Amino acid sequence: MSAPGTLPLADRRTVGRELRALQRRHRGRLTAIVALQIATVVVGLGPPILLGRLVDGITAGFDTHDADLTAALIAGCLLVHAVLAFVATRAAFTLGELVFAELREDFTDRILGLPLGTVEQTDSGEILSRTTTDMEAIREIVRTGVPETLIGVLTTVLTVVAAFLVDPLIAGGVLVGLPVIALATRWYTRRAPAAFAARFATRARLTSAVTETARGADTVEAFDLADDRRALVRERTGTAREAALVPIGLHVRWFPAVQLGYHLPLLVVLAWGAYLVQQGRAEIGAVAAITLLVRALINPLDDLAYWFGELQSATAAFARIFGVSRPTLAAAAAAPEAGPPADARVEVTHVTFGYVPDRPVLHDVSLVAEPGERIAIVGASGAGKSTLALLIAGVYTGTEGRVAIGGTAVADLPADVLRDRVALVTQEDHVFTGTVADNLLLARPGSSPEELDRALRAAGATWVTALPGGLGTELGADAYTPTPAEAQQLAAARLILRAPLVLVLDEATSALSRAQAARFEQSLARAARRSTIIEVAHRLDTAARADRVVMLVDGRVAEAGAHRDLLAGGGPYARLWSAWLGGQARAVPS
């Protein structure tokens, strides 16, 4: 479950399943890396053990030849250890980079695969934070933490085993810190997940407040909302700061206890070993070897403690990343046939819909658009025009009734099939960083330059030919920045290039002049002769050029028919037309 405006969180079982699947995909490389790390640790254990034997040998009267041989073996172990450590660490970090890249691409696919209705209903900061701060939280644990944790675990286990092989009686002191570490870690792990989850959630709410304020800067200024927005950002900043302090407080109490747990064995081994030597129950060389082994454990255990703390943060981030589900094979198998429908017929049958339960925006709306027909949806502000367009485009699903394309319910179509069949263009046209051609090829990859040129001409974007680089001209903040009208023409060219079965236009020509809009509509009609066009018309001259007009009043279809017939009927559309003509006359200076 998730709160309104947020995306779901994955439970621990789901996170574990996803991570195990990731591990299985890289099993071969991971096995090779583990083998390399084991070899590295085993060779690294040689110098302390050999040094202990050297101490005992000198005490027992080693000759010079034996001492030189032992010293040479120690030097050889150090050299081989350095080479193996380099190779093993490089392999581990390379795998970490590969896994993180795979995670990032997988999450991008998950986000892009979200239904448009889910995106519309989700706070902008929720999606932004998951793609930025949440991914950043797992970046270091995957790229650096996992390799260093692997090294730390293998080093710790093999070093303790080696200590017991040297002398089990002395090595017993290595374990005295284990209860301290276990109790402190149990206390920490019972509190950390909730603390880190709250930190990410408050960051997402803060991001929402900041991005929505920046995006709606014109509205904020027009309605004098600056003080309210500042107060909201301050409040959410304070909440995010308080939430961030909780895991920090847990960490500063847990980490010193863990450090005590792995520094204490060094003192115990020295004291206990000295006692056993005095009692004649141990060799001084064994004490020296085990002391060096325990001392060598401090850095790996330090790393393990650090990355264990970071893992709690990463686990909360993984829950947010894996909470965005991907389409499953089972869902794809259960979906209807994905081939092209027999036609582009659009059927809206007794549809009722509301953004808030028990407050419908549309009431029992029905209409049928035949293939190749162009229908204009008109009505006063708040009549439900855009809502009906979004239902036809599959962004939302009606609480009652059915929307179908070519006989198949829109709600039953997989997201990728729906996007192939239906294209929605609104007034919020985005120009992507890249060339003009890059922006167009998003609609239909592999299109030839000639096809791109035809789409631009059909959209009225003749200005592209005047650019220094033509289709290769870079667009963006640091390059050529299209005007709002030019951005809409680029979006229109993408639409023409994609040539879907159904085109849904919601204020798609709002930035164009009336003459430009008329030319675009004529070009679109020629380019998409077989497509059904549903257009939300705010300028009624657009409705006058449509095959049929559907008039909405308070979320209901008041009347429908050809422009001339509706004018002759003298109903709501005729009155709206007269009011619009009067407004146009007043807008023209005398």
C-alpha cells in the first residue's frame, strides 16, 4: 500500500527476491571473484603465521639459512598478495559498476512503464527523488560497498579459522567481542529500517514542494502565493532535517559499541597469550602470530561496520526502487492480442469518472468516433473536456462504463500496446536536449531524413530548414531554444511521424496562431487520413473545421453533431459560439 500521491514500497521479501535474481544473473563472475578473494586472503595469512614460526625458530636456535628462507617466503607472500588483491579488487569493482548500471537501466524501464494515470496522480517529487537521491543511496553500496563487504567477510572468516589452526586455546580470545557486536547490531537493526524509510519519504515531500513551486512560478507570482510556498518549503525542510538526524543518532550510538567489540579481542589475546606463555601452555610465536592476525582484522571489520550501516540506508532505497513494478510475463500472457485492431473506431460507453471518490467529473458519457473521423470536444471551463480526452488516451479508467479502441477495452491493453495505438499531445510540449532529428526519432526510431522533413513540413515547422545545422541543429538551454510555438510544432511533427490509430489533442495548438493552427489541422488531416482524431477545442474555429462537435456541459454530453447543424439548432453550442465570436470581436482593436 502507498499513501496518496506516492508510489508503493516493496517489502523485505520482494527486495530479497529481486536481489537474489540479480545475483543469479551474475553467478559466474561472482563465483570467480569469490575464488580470487579467497586466494588473496589465504596468501595474506601467510606472513603473520610465518613470522610466528620465525619467532619460535629463533628462540629454538634457527640457523641463518632457515631464517633467510622464512623471510623470503614472507616477502613472496606479500608480493603475491599485492598482485592478487589488485586483480580481485578490480574484478569486484568492475562487477559492481556493471550491476549498478543494470539496476539504473532496469529502474528507468520501470518508471517509463508506469501507466500514465499513475504518473498523473503521483507527486512530481516522488518520481524525481526515486530517480535521483534513492538511486544515489544504492550507488555506493553496489559499486563499492558490496566488493568491500565481500572482502571483509572472507578476510574475517578465514583469519579467525587461521587463528584457531595456529592455537585454539589462544584464539578463543578472538571471540570475546562477539556478544557486544551482536547485541549492539540487534539494537541498531530493529530501529534503522524505519528511520531510513522516513528519511527518504520526507526528502521526497521536500523535493515535491521545491519542484512544484519552481514549475508553477508564474502561478505563484500571479496569485501572490510566495509566502505560502516559502512556508511550505521551510516546514518540509525542517521535517526532512529531523528525519535525517534520527539514523545519524542511531549510528553514533551503535558504531562505538561495534568498535569496542572488535578492538577488545586484541587486548584479550595479548593478555591471555602472555598468561599461557608464562604457564608453559603456549609458544610465544603462536601468540605473536595470532596477535598479528587479530590486528589485521581491525580494518576489514571497520569496513564491514561502515558498510553495514550504509546497507540500512540502501535497503530502504531498494524498497523504493523495487516498489515500482515492471510488467510481468504473466500479465503480458493474459493481455489481449497485441496485433493491430481491425479499425481505429473509438467507443465511449456510459462512462462516469471522478478524480475524488463520490465526486464525478463526467456523468454517463457516450460517444462513438469512426475511423478517419475528426471530433472536436467543446464546452466551458470545467465541463470535463480534458478529462474525457485523458480517458480516451488511457491515462485514467472510468469508475463506470467502458472506453474501447477497435473493439478492445483501453483498460485491457498493455501499456506498450496502448501507446502504439493512441497518442496524446497536450499544451505541455517538451523539447529534449539533442538535435532536431533526435527529438523526432523518439516517435519512430529509424525514420529517414526524408520522412523527418515531411513530418516537419506537415506540422508547419519550416523554420527548421533555416537553422544552420538543419535536422542536426542542437536544441536546449545551451543551444537553439525553440519558442513555445516551435516546440508545439516539433511535438506535432512527432505525432505525425508516429501515425497512431487514434490521436488525442488537448490544447495541442494553444501556442500557435489561428492561421498556424488551421494549417496544422489541414496537414494533420492529410497525414493521418486513417486515424481517428479527438481534439479538445478551446478555440471554436477549430471545432468549426471538425467533422463533428461534442458539447459537454457539467460533465454530460449536452449535444453532438456537425458544426452547422448545431448552430442551426440554437442550443448550448450555438450560444457558446456566439459568446466566442463576441470575445474575438472585442479582442480585435478598432
